[in-house]
Amino acid sequence: MNMISVIVATYNWPQALRLSLESLKTQTDRNFEVIIADDGSRADTRELITKIQADFPVPMEHVWIEDDGCRKTVVGNLAIAAAQGDYLVFIDGDCIVQPDFIAQHRKLSEPGHLVTGSRILSNNTLAQEMLSWPHWSFERFKRHALTYRLRGGLNKLLPLLVKFGDHSRRLYSTFVWRRIKGCNMACWRRDALAIGGFDETLLGWGHEDADFVFRLQANGVIRKSGAWATEVIHIFHKVRDQSNDKSSRERLNEKIRAHAALNASR
């Protein structure tokens, strides 16, 4: 059975990272490692990681680079290089996973395929409540999930309660922008290395996840939906600087057009 490397992206929010790591600690499938891809967080994040490492049930590594603006692509590639697993699962440190998260990703993993999962959004009120808990408890969360949903704390509920297996309807025939979230996606390490990992010229916030998925698909990897199987719970935060959105989107559209022109000329 292949070992999975879970790459957790983080930057200066140890309170959220604590919940994320504690949720990984409760996984039913323990054949994985955790690599924290830290884009220059302060010492309090390192202190948290050191404390959690002490009794974490699987190997954990902390990959850190100096804070020089948003360089998620750079530290992401360092994490890929450090990974010991054959299969990579990417999440963000502001996301909480369900106890069967690794098991569900393993069920969907298939040679020559990548998986793009989805997320359940919390509002600020619920986020602050969860951040105040001394420890993460999925049982406690699930017990009150209906109330959270009725009060507007969650944008959806059914994916927490209903899981669908693997089937052909999960497959995408072409590249589409929709539902690509760097906080929940997976691919084989060899496929990530074959395309050179993330495009490190994409700095700041700007569709590096969509670019990554597009280049995997352009290299022959088939995209599969992880919806209704792998949902993560996203801890609300204010929208970060998105000034690079337009330029990053256009750069990716240029790659898409060039790839289409190349295929048309063959």
C-alpha cells in the first residue's frame, strides 16, 4: 500500500494550523506523513509544530522559507522534494479534515489521475467558536452540524453525512477552471515531478493551483472530482490580497491557448 504525503501549506496562523494538524491526528488510515510547507511564518508557528510533533502518530516535517512575500509555489516545491510518499495530498493550514480524509483520497487514487476535492465553508462566528476549542473534535462538530447549518455557520451539510464511491462521472474530459482548490487536491509525486512542480514565477495569490492542474492534464494526467468524498472544513478568514488575480488568470489562459494551438497543428 502506497504511503501518502500530506502537504499542509501555512503562513502565520498557528491557531488554525493547530486544528488542521489535530484533525490529521485522528485519521483512520495511518499510512501517511505530514509535511508542513511554511511560507515564512513567525516563531510561534514553529513552536506549535514542535509541540505537536512530540506525540504525533505519523512522521511530520517542517519545511520553512524566509518571509519574502507570498511564495507558496516555492515552498510547495520544496515540500514535494522532501516528500517520501508516492502520492501527494495538498491541503491548507486553515482547513480541517474529516477522520476518513486520507482513506477517501486513497480510494480515489488511481495511476495516471489527479483528484480535485472541495470544501465546506464556515462563517466567522463558527470559525471563532472552533478556534476557541482546546482540541479539535469531529464528533463534537458533527453532533452540532445541523444547528451550524441552520444558523448559517456552514454553507452546506450533506457532504459531511453522505459519501459516494469512485465512478466514471467523477472524470473531467477537458480542463475547466471550476472547483480547483489548492486546499484539497492530490496527485502522484512522479506526475508532479514530471511537470516541474508548481510554477515558481507565480508569486502572490494567483491561481497557482489551477496552473498546476492544467499542466498535469496537459501532460496526460486525467482529472477526477473528489466531491462528496473528501470535503474539508474551511476556517473563515478575510479575503487576502488578490491584486495578481487578473494577470495570473491571463497567463494561464495563454498557456491554455498555446496548448490548444499545438494540439490543433498536429
